[in-house]
Amino acid sequence: EADIYQTPRYLVIGTGKKITLECSQTMGHDKMYWYQQDPGMELHLIHYSYGVNSTEKGDLSSESTVSRIRTEHFPLTLESARPSHTSQYLCASSDLRDEQFFGPGTRLTVL
Amino acid sequence: GQQVMQIPQYQHVQEGEDFTTYCNSSTTLSNIQWYKQRPGGHPVFLIQLVKSGEVKKQKRLTFQFGEAKKNSSLHITATQTTDVGTYFCAFPRRTDSWGKLQFGAGTQVVVTP
């Protein structure tokens, strides 16, 4: 079982609030990713990191930002949440074979 | 750019029947991975195929990588209700050497008892 954690699992907030979605892994992986996924739909890469102090935007334009100050920690922040941000956010990390390990996800609802 | 198509998009299967889902790429792939996502869950790695024509089995699941390394298939025999979920293929992006994967749109599988 992969050791990658996300909190909170569920979040319901009002428009305009600032939120941070937490992601941590204990596997020592350098590469980490954030995906956005609507129910039953495909995965969209929104951010990735190759290591500490390395972050890049993914394919899907996102108003969120990320940071990577420690190898094990890759939080995602939304400065001002909007209803269009309602979705599931999945964090993942990958090993040397590029096999990706996913966290349980955060289901975000913005009212 | 790289195009990948997973077919079918949806698959309704009677319990006990077999079915196959396909992943087709417009370009040659270095390797391909398969993931399964249960309803309400997160994707879980199933397998990676690397060699041309490679076939791997996991119990009732058979994975195959095409000879030209442009397509892959997942065949499930004697489908059970535990097979419900969405199956994604994924492969390394051609223009990227850092491990980012391109995921297919997935095949959503529903099993009726």
C-alpha cells in the first residue's frame, strides 16, 4: 500500500475563501503531481514537481499554486475559491519506474 | 502531438462474461501503464508493459502491448462485480523525459449481476 496522504478528504467552502489542500508522501519520491478530475472523467495534470524548489504548471490551466519546500510535502493553494473550482483533486508521486502512486483525493465543493 | 484513444468509453458487462478495452496511440510508446479507479476512489497502478508484443497476466486480467508498441489491450475474463470501475491507460509523454504521464480518457466498466 502506497504511503501518500491528502487532507482534507472533503471540503465545502464559500466563494472567495483561501484554501490549502495538503499532500504528503513518505516514500522519498522526488516527483510529485496534482491532478484535477471531475466524477467519471479523465485526469488533468495541473501541477508537477521534480524535487525541492522545482514546480511547473501542467496541461490544464489552473488558478491554484503549489510549493515544494520539503521532498515529502506538496501543498496546493487556492487564493480565492470559486464554484468553477469544484472538483476532485488528486495528488500523486512517482518512483524511478514512473509508476504513480495516488493519494485518496480531496473532494472540493465551492458554494 | 501525441493522441491516445481508449475504447470503448463505457462498457456494460454481465457478470461472468469477458470483455476487452483498448488503448490506441498515434505514436510509438516506450512503455504503457494501466490503472484502475473504483467508483469514489483513486487510481491504482495495475501493471506496466515495456516490450513489443508483451503479454502479462494478473489472475483474470490479461494485458497486452502491441507489436508496434502503438496499442495495448486489457482483457478481463469471467467478470465479477469487483471489476467495476474505470480503467485508464497511461504512457510517458514523448516530449518529456521527467516521468509525466499522459492518461487516456478511461473505460468506465459497469457490471450487472
